[in-house]
Amino acid sequence: MRLAEAVANRLPPLLQRRGLKAPFRGFYLTEVSGLRLLIADMDTSQVNFLERYTSGDLVNHLRVETGLPVYLAQNNGLRYVLLLSPPPRLPRKIELPADAPAHQVTLGMRVDGTLAQLGWGQMGHVLAAGMTGSGKSAFLRLLVWQALRDGLRLLLSDLDGATFPMLADHPALLQPIASAPVEALELIGRALGECDHRAALFKQSEGFPENIAEYNAHAVKAGKQPLPRVLVVLDEFSATAAAEPQIKALIAALGWRGRKFGLNVVFAAQEFTKELVGPLREQVSLAVCFRVRSAELARRVGCEGAERISPNRPGLALTDRWGPLQTCFVDKSLFEANAVRKAALTEEERLIAVRAAAGGGHISIPLLTVWGWSEWKARRLLESWERRGWLVRDGVNRRISPKLRELVSNPQPPQSASNPSNRLKSLITECSGDADVPAGEKL
């Protein structure tokens, strides 16, 4: 009770110091599934600019100042949920769920039991740091596997040859995997060349597209081939930059041009020097730090405490976006080409494709609406299938392609599904339900 009262007394001045009102209707102490929670209920009728009260920056500030995990509950009004009990421990290993959505990058599990997921555009560029054996290489394979599933093209640098040996000569590669610093420099040049190529296509496109999503929307509408995203992974980046100093001058151009033209860049290394982190931090949208050697390095990349991660917890990382994260694991055997392609097709999509194939292969928005789909959902599906080469045009009509017929001709390959405990997600849902206040003791 004393801790709850102390925290409740601290919240109003914390908001006021940021120039915000603090119209709390009440503070409630409750317990769900053995976890003690403090619920701070906000009177939103007295709040201007609600987004200022729900920003990630504010929530992170409250976490730092209170020393407690803080969550938002917005289903009915606005409540801050503070966990007074020790948070549940993250699992030691979580395999990528079989139902992980396509075109969303599933990164791992957060302490509240939810999965950290971002669209490729939302994820942007990534900085990944970690010692040998910390799980960094497995994390890079996780990103690459999902890139292959979603039809991205690849540019990979793997100096020690241990991270991506199974992808040598893979058809998704825009050029061979770089195995030496000079080859990595050539690979970065290839990435910038792809930006030049796409810039020319953007200029020829109607609508003056500002990013790849806008360009592809116009391309599909005009019956042209959409541009796939490209995942660029630069493993052992610090060693590459030390051997080829001119790479540092290319980082800024690769960063800002890549975002516009659909390139996601991952800068990965065991160590990032102060001189290298400076320009990188301006380019990356997400830092993922596995166990590192020093507290100074952890602070440098924005993930304080990563040096304290146990060597017995591979895959556990700190992030500058979600805090602790147990990253998902993909077994190397799943990189077999046919398994990756089949995983890109959800069960619902597979049933639609089977039904279309049985009807001669024709598929259209009106047909899907007859089958119970909304027009908006049907359009999204067909645009997605066209981008992946699963549809071919027959005049103004569409047919499923031979590639899609092949995917649905055999059952889906088995994958390991993960059904982790979701206690915090459930309790936060309870706390944001229809009741005026959560059940519990009022402070």
C-alpha cells in the first residue's frame, strides 16, 4: 500500500513537469492473476491533445521516474497501469509462431506477453549489437526468413560465413553474399545503385510518389510490376567500416534514400565505436542489443543494462523501443526454399486459392465479396497477391498464377507454434473494459 500511495503521489507532478495537466479521477489498487497493479484513471474530458498523454516518450519517462513497468489502457478512456509486482519472466526460447502475419515483422515477446510486431516500413533501419553466442546471428536469420516469406530481395554481408551459409546462390539475392570488407563495400554500392534505379522509376510514375508504398499503388493500378522491398544486412559492420573507411561516408545516403525507396538496412556488430554510433543513430529506427561486453557500449546504442544479460540467455535483448525482448527463433531447416514460400500463405489465403483453382483460376473483387469478404479486404488481398507474383492479368481479369497453384498443391509444412502465457495482456484488457473503474481498492 505504501508503494502504491508513493507512486500515486508522484504521477501528477511528473505530468506537470512536462507541461501537462494531471486530471486523475482516482487511483485504484487491484490484483489480477497474482499480480498487484496500480490503476491511474484519467479524466479525458479535461485533456487537450490526447496524443501527448499516450506518447511512447511520456510512457518511457514514467517508467524511468517510477522505476516500474507502465502500460497504457485505452479501450474505454485512458488509464495508466503500473505493475507493482515483479514482472513475469520472459521465456528462455520462443519460436516464431506459425500464424505470424505476413508483411509484419515479428521480432519477439515483450514482458507483457504480447509479440513485438512492425510493418517493414515502420521498422525502418535496425542496429543490432551482441557478443558471440548472444543470439544476434539468430536474430538476423529471423529477419531474413521473414523477408523471404514476404518476397523481399536480399543484399547480405557475412564476413565469417557462419550466419547465412544456407543462402548461398539463393534466387532472392541481388548479388552474391559479401564475405570480405571490399565485397561489403561493393554491396553497399549495389544498394545505392538500386536507389538510383528506383528514383528513375519514381520520376516516370504518375502521382509523384514519395515512397515505395505510393509507387506500388500506382504501379498495380496501371498494370505494372510493383517493386519488392530489399533487406540489406551488414553483419560485422564495425570490422567492415574499419577496413573500408569510405563506408562511413555512405551511411547517411543509404539511410535516408533507403527509407524512401523500400530498402531496410540492418547494421550488426559485436562492438560499435563512438565514432560509428553517431551517424548510425541518426539513421536507425530501432536498436536491439543482446549481451554486450560493457555498460558504455550498451549506453552508446541506447540500451542501458544489456551488459547485465546472462550468458545463459541467448536471444534475450534490450531494445530502445520496448525494453526487454525475447527474440523469436527460426530453425535453420526452415530456410529450405519451398518451406519459406509455403509459409507466406496463410490458411485463409490457401482456402481462397484452392477454391479459385477449382473454379478455373479466375479471381476478382466481386467474386470474393460473394464469398463473404468485404470489398476493402478483397482489394488488399489481390494487391498483395499481385506484388508476390501470385496473380497474372488476363486483360482486365485476374487469374491465379502457376506459382500460387504450386503453393496450394501440397499441405503447409509443419511449423512450431508458440502459445505463451499472456497474463499481463489479459489483465490490461480487464483494466480497460467497460466498467467505470477497475475492481479494486481505491487509494
